[in-house]
Amino acid sequence: MPAESETPQPRPRARLKLGVGAAVVLGLVVLSAAVGLGILRGQTSGSQVVDIADAGTATVAPAEVYVHVLGQVTRPGLYLLAQGTRVADALAAAGGTLEDADLQAVNLARLISDGEQIVVPQIGAAPAPGAGSAAAPSGDGVIDLNAADQAALETLPRIGPALAERIIQWRDENGRFASVDDLLAVPGIGEKLLEGLRDKVRV
């Protein structure tokens, strides 16, 4: 009768091999899961960074100005508009102009400024001062820089056609004159010329 000790015992080794193989597979699964989770977290983190960056560079709301629109418009009144708005936009905000509006008396392309009053005259009527159109000197002979046309400006001392045109161009590009000193921003007008104009112009 053969001895039992001589019978081969493969099971423990096979179990050991099986245990090592399972451990390797399990390790790979865990590693793959960890890598995948890391990538997912990285993508999520990246999107959060973009969101934070977007929030940090959010566009600031543009400045606004008040403008009073009167005359031959559908809805005269006070309007709050974005800075950089032109007269045409202000008239559109007021519902547009009426059929008898004299649009030739208003510079539609001019930039508006805060606190401005835009008056659209009726065809055949004299334009109101401050409407951005021609205006004669006031009773005291002082000319409104924000309303005078080229002919009126040329009545000022040492203001010829070229300088008058530059004054109107500056007004069209920058809006109303806030003070008489703004004339210094007009090319060709210096301190000496300005002193000779101070008591003859107003805003």
C-alpha cells in the first residue's frame, strides 16, 4: 500500500498562482480606475478654472448717459442710453421722428453727452438752441458753442472757416462742449486765442 506522503500536492501552488494572478488583475483594474478618475477630475478641474477665469474677466456694464429728446419725435422724454450713443440712436429710442421733422437741422451722426437735450424742429420752424444745429447769437451777443453753425462761429474774432470747421468737427466727434476750456482741444486754438473768446462764447 503506497504511502500518502508520496502523492503530489499541486493545489496549494495552483492556488498561490491563481491568487497572484487575481491580485495583478485587480491591481490593474484599480490602477485603470484611478487613472480614469484622475483624468476625469483633471477635466473637471480644468473646466472650473475656465469658469473662474471667465467670471474674473466678465465684461463690465457700459457707462450710461441721460438725454432729453424733444420736438418732432413719437415719444418725447428722458432716456437712459449707453455712452457712445449717437443722436440717431436717441431719436430711435424716442420712437423715431414724425413726418414733419426737419432732420436736416439735426446732426444724426453726432455723439451725445450726459445731460444733453436734443430738440428735433418742425420743417420750416427755427431750430431751438442746443439741438445741435445752427443758432444765432443770444441777446447778449454770446454764441453757444454747442449749437452754433459755421457761419455763426466765423463771426468770432480770429475764427475763420478752417477753425470754425474744426470746432464743429470736434463737437461732432466728442459730443457737447462741457466748458469753454474744451476749445483748447480743437487743433489751432491755444491759450491766447481762447482768452479772446471767453466772453464771446458759452456752453
